[in-house]
Amino acid sequence: MKIDILGVQAFIAIADQGSFQGAADALHVTQTAVTLRLRKLEDFLGVTLMERTTRSIALTEIGQDFLPQARRLLTELAGALVEIRESGIARRGDVSIACVPTVGVQYLPRIMQAYSARYPHNRIKILDHASSAVAEAVLRREAEFGINVAREHHPELVSLPLTEDRYVLICHKDHALARRRRIAWTQLQSHPLIFAGEVSGNRALLDPALEAHGIALRSFYEVQRSSTAVGLVAQGVGVAVVPQLAIQEGAYPHVRMVKLVDPVVSRHLVLITRKTAHLSPAAQALYDMIREQEGGR
């Protein structure tokens, strides 16, 4: 069914202005155009909406009943068009992204704050997963894009470098190592060590890097998430090796951070998307903002 929007507009304008000329002026068209639009609408509906003489215009009973419906029709249509337009320029929309958990500690919050200030109506869903699950979420379209640890990705994914995240030692402020500014990896062997578990993405990076320098560490505790390691350290359970991004400044006043050297080991974070992906305007705006924030560092 074809909806005669121009005819409905003309009908409402005539009713509001009380004349064909007034309606023509309001719609910025000729009086002839307004007359033709109304006649076309009446022919389509098979009813008379207005009784007109050379001196007056009056709504028929059917016209009176139709007028509030016509107003509602145009109001709803205008609202729908505005919503679509705002979505098209990223002012409104939902975004789903995936990321490794440490990214959500201090890296993402500052970007989320800036994004929300610019696009206050957009909702963001953050899927904080292990590294392998981040890639899977993007591949399965559960997330439009992801922030992951650089690694060999699925051939359907493409990555863009973001930032370097150094591994550091954290300990309780009362620990013997708390006053050190840096420490070599080999000096950790005499301390109860909290280390990444076998299935952790961090472990897959740390083991080969340390083995290349002939360093073999024995962990006393194994955890899968850096946030768990931070919590244990805060209670004085032991010392832990975590990515620097896992430590939110001021969140744990009793935890101290010490640089690890000989060697310096880092991981690299990347933006990942599907090669054939077309990001929604809202997601593209967030993606671009992350790139801009990184470029401004």
C-alpha cells in the first residue's frame, strides 16, 4: 500500500491554515499543488475530507475523524526519520565490543568517558574475555570489533596496532621489594610468586620470552585473571607479575609497582575487526575515537 505523505501534509496544512493559499505558503508550494495533493488523497481514500466553496473550507465528518490520525502519522514518521538520521551520524545506537579484561581497568574508561560525552544516547556493551574468546566474539559477530593482545589471528580478522603494555611486578607496600624501582626476573625466584595460569593469554607470551633468556620461574599461585592477582597482592599473599594496565592508579593504595628488567617483556594491544565488516556508525565512531586517542599519545 502506497502512503500519500504529500497529500496528508496538504490536508493537515489546509486544516491548520483555514485556506488553500495559507497551506501553500506554509508548505512553500503553489496553491495549485496543494489542491492537486488534496484531490489525489481524497481519490485514493474514496472519501471527501473537505467541503469547499469559493468563500469557506470546512472538514467533513470523516475529515474531522481523520485529522488527529493524520497528525499522529506524520509525527511518528518524523520521529522515525530523525532516529535513523541520528543513527547514521553516530548520535544514537548500540555498540558491542570485546576486550581482554585488563583493557577495561584503566585503558577503556577514559575513552568511554569521552565517547559518552560526545554521544550520550549510545549504549555500549563490553564483553571482557580471555584473549582467544575476544577473537571468537568478533568472528561470531557478538562484538563489532575487539581490543586484543597481538597474536596470530584467524585469517578472517585484521588487526591494527594500538599500544604497548609492559609486564611489571606488584607487591604489598610492606614487602621487602616495595622500595625497589626495578628488579631482574631472576631475583623473583626466592619469593612466593603469583603468576599467570597455563590457559592465560599472558602466560603464552611470558614463557617464550623468559625461556629465550634462560629464565625459568616457579609460581606459588596461578591465576587466570590479573585482577585476581592484584587482589591477592593487596592482602599480602605474595608478589605478582601482571601487565601494567592491570593496575588502576589509586585503586589499591597498599600495592606498589616495580619495573621488571633483564629482560623487559611487553605485550602489544591491537584493534581487531572482521576483514569484511562494515561497522555501524556508532561503532565506527568509537573505533575511530580509540585510534585518535592512541595517536594523540
